[in-house]
Amino acid sequence: MSYDIVLLSTADWDNPFWTNKQYMASKFAEQGHRVLYVDSIGLRKPTAGKRDISRIIKRLFKGLKGLRKVQNNIWVYSPLVIPFHSSSFTDRLNSRIMKSMLRFFFKKLDFVRPIIWTYNPLSVDLATTIDRSIIVYHCVDDLSAAPGMNGEKIKNDDLLLAKAADIIFTTNPKLQAHFSEIRPERSFYYPNVVDYKHFSKSREHGAIPEDIRSISKPRIGFIGAISEYKVDFDLIEYIAKLHSEWHWVLVGQVGEGQPWTSIERLQLPNIHFLGPKPYSQLPAYLRGIDVATIPAARNAYTEAMFPMKFFEYLAAGKPVVATNIRSLQEYSQACLLSDTEDDFNADLERVLNGECSDPSVGIELAKKYTWDWRLKEMRREIEKVMKEKDGP
């Protein structure tokens, strides 16, 4: 079945840290669907910090370029909207601007009643009033629990969008339970998945980047956003002080999603911040670590997330030690889940002592949970609904 897709994202296309939004757009495009990818309209109020100001300036330049074709079957639109969601006037104005521009782009691209695929509950007015075939709400996080958000408004719009959507896809059992109460017949749970072919390269013989190779073993690795609402800094500090002979290697952007994050207390001799790395190099960095970790903070946000890095670690053949968060519990056969700081420390000791050396269970899981598998499952549900709408 052929259909065009308008993807309303919460992340800009050119963000170097790809998430569900960019991957899904690319996968749809590979299968011949045309995708209009709409960059984030912002979720939190910007700060006066350098990073947010830089993003606003960058958005201005991108917005002035209009529609951009970034790869085969994918066009990107960067809306020039007011980056605040604190008043109904602002929301109405932003929605009007975007409706006008989308109608213009629909004509230019010859989009006729596309699927509206949204990640942003604040897009409910836009999603429900623009001409479309169906609305898909792909909920991958509890955005109301993220720092700096207007939680009350996000919860309200989330409910409105859930009631209006033709299909809801979730990535976490807690999110699924929430939407199953609202739309039980239209809610489907599929976890975050992995580019297995890419991350399995870690298991091949190859070079290890110099910045990680120069760090003494054993190396305890983490790859992802280094922000305090996602990562348990207390846990890392506790274990780093307990074991000065172990070296933490943190790869990622400090303050992603939380620009005011401070890492001052983690400035210890055995904690190494290597900064963000290109996606193409991540398998080589995973090759250089002895154990992969998900030291998730304990809060409402992390209880509703599914770490994308989990299956990436497994595909790389790495032993995984993680905080015991809800989304990982059904995969406990492939990782060690820790309830306390001391549990986490004991699990790291087990791995480093060679007690958890068989990666085959994790590798087999990663082979199953791929982007192609999930897209196939999602397309089946989409096409069911579209046939129902079209009638006999």
C-alpha cells in the first residue's frame, strides 16, 4: 500500500543523535513512501544559555531556506514559530502558521491526504485539522515528566491526541498501560529497536579509537545523553570512588535535553568524558569497553522510557548492567538489573570477574528487535486501519 507521511517530530532532522523520528522517516523512505519531516516546534521554554540561543539562531537560518530535500523521498521543513507554549494565543498563532505552510508544501509535493505521524502531543490542533487520511501518535517518552516542560499542558494535549488518533504506538509498558485505558483497541506496544547490522560490527576484529584505547582497563562504558534527569550521577560517583581501579568512559553530549546539567562532581580521575561521537564510530567505541551500562536515574521520566542503547549494546555482544527500570524487566535474561547502588556495584563485579561471559542470549534478542521488524509490524496495523477507513 502506497501512502505519503507527514512526520511531526520533537527532534530536528540534523540533530547528530538520531532517535525514533529520523530512523522511522528513513525506513519509510527506503520502502518507497514519501516523507515530509517537520522539525521540532519546541517543547520547553528556551533558556538564555548559549546552547538554546545557538539553536534559535540555527533554526532561523534553516527556516528561511524553506523546504529542503535531504535524501531520496525525504523533505524537511523547519517551522519558524514562537518557541513558547505558555499561552493559548501563542499556540493558535503557531498552529495557523504551520497549517498554512503545510498546505503550501502539500500542493508543491502533490501530497493528498497523507498520514499524520506525530511524536508531539502539542501538535494535536495541527494533526486534527490538517487534511489527512489517518493520525498515528507514536509516543516514545512521557514528555510531561521531562525537565523544563509545561507538564499540565502536555498531559492535557496528550489525552486529546490519544482520543483523536487512529493508532497509538508506544515503546514502554507504562506508556502502553496508560493508552490502553483510553484506546484499548488502537494502542500497540513495540519497544525501541536496533540497527543490528551496524552495531554487530563491534564483534568484528577492528581498531579501537585512540581516546578510549589510552584509558586503562577495565572500562565501564555508557553511550547516550549525559543529563541528570536520565543518568544517575550519584550512582556513577559512588562506584567511581569505591573502585578507583575501574574507569568509567562516558560517550555523549553533556546536557542534551537539560542544558543546565552540571558534571562538576563527576570530575574524578577515573571518569572520562569523551564527548559525542559520530554514529558511524559507535561500534568501534563499544569494541573498546568491557561492560556496557544504563545507570538510569529513578524518576517518572525514566520509568516511561525504553533506552535505545539497550539492544545496541546487546548487538555489540557486550554484557549489560542497568538500573532496574520497568521497560527492561522482560529482557532480564540478557542483562543484569540492579535495584540499589550496591547491587549495581556487585553486578559490575560479577561481569568483570567473568561470571557473565556468554553474549549469545543478548545477540539473539538484538537480531529480532530490529527497525525492519518493527516497521513491518507497524505497517500491518496501519494498513488495517486505512482499509477500514476506506470501506469495502
